[in-house]
Amino acid sequence: MAIDQKTKKGAAYKSPWVWAALGLLLTVFTVNYGFVMVSSSTWGGLVNEEYYKYGLQQNKIDKQYRKQAVRGWQVNLPEIKSWQAGKPETLHLYASDKAGNPLTKGRAEVTAYRPSDAKQDVIVQLNETDQPGHYTAELSMPLAGVWDLNLLFSLNDDKHMMNRRITVTGGDAPELSPLEKVVNFLSGE
């Protein structure tokens, strides 16, 4: 009887199933620890601290879009087909009123917003040229990938907003990734 109790006491540590279960638990904890370390060191800072206030502003944004539809301004920012990372491109903006008269002495600003990394965002002021209603600026995207262009045009107290999603390719790789192809397909490019 004493021999059987001694055998039963140490038998669990000799079983490969016990070691496999402990190894599985150790693997799960190690992988989760790795995920936590990677996520804390690569955080892009895209969380909006005042999400509630931003949500309340959504009604104002919708009201702005309705106002600008009634106002009838034609604000045209022609598309640049082949954005290259690090290569400056000239943005051309033409703004006119409902009757087609150019909007002069306005203020135009483009924010290039990088959805995956807020630290890479670029803001550019467009300057009016000699031609009335024409505004231009140089813009260089620092990285390849998907970007959102947000245009804000204002004249006196009236404002106009416009958004556009673009894909910037690297200088050496003109071939788009599968994700970029899907994004372009969905955005109609």
C-alpha cells in the first residue's frame, strides 16, 4: 500500500499530457505578453480623447454639408493620378460661386491625414494665384500608403469642406498592393 501511494504522487509529473498542458499555457502567456509589448510600442495615437464632444459636433458637420449644397459653390480639386512618396505634387484648386464667378480672397487649406499614423499628417495652405479663384500649393507625402485629403475653403463666414482618399506609392514600386487595389476599387479610382 505504501508503494502505490508513492507511485501515484509522482505520476502526474511524469505524464507527457501534463507537460503539454503546461507548455501550452506558457506559450499562450508568452504570445500575449509579446502582443502587449508590440501594441504599446507601436501605438499610432489615433484615439480621440474627446470622442463624445466630436460625436456631438456631427450634427454641425451635417448642417455644414447641407448649407454648402444650397450655396452651390463649385470647388474643384483635380485628382493627381500617380502620387509618389517623397515627390512633391502641385495641388490646383478652382473655386467659383453658383453663377460661375470666381471666388477670390478666400482661404484654402488641405490636410493630408494618414489613417494609420497621426504623426505623419501634413497641413498645407493654398495661395491664390494671379488668376481669380485659382489656388495652388506644393504637397509632398512622406510615406507610401493610403491617405485622406481634407480640404477646407472659406470666404468671409462661408465655408466649404471636401474629402478625398488617395493612394501614394513608393518611388521604386509602382505596383499596388492587394489592399491598395481594393481601396482604389471601392473609392472608384
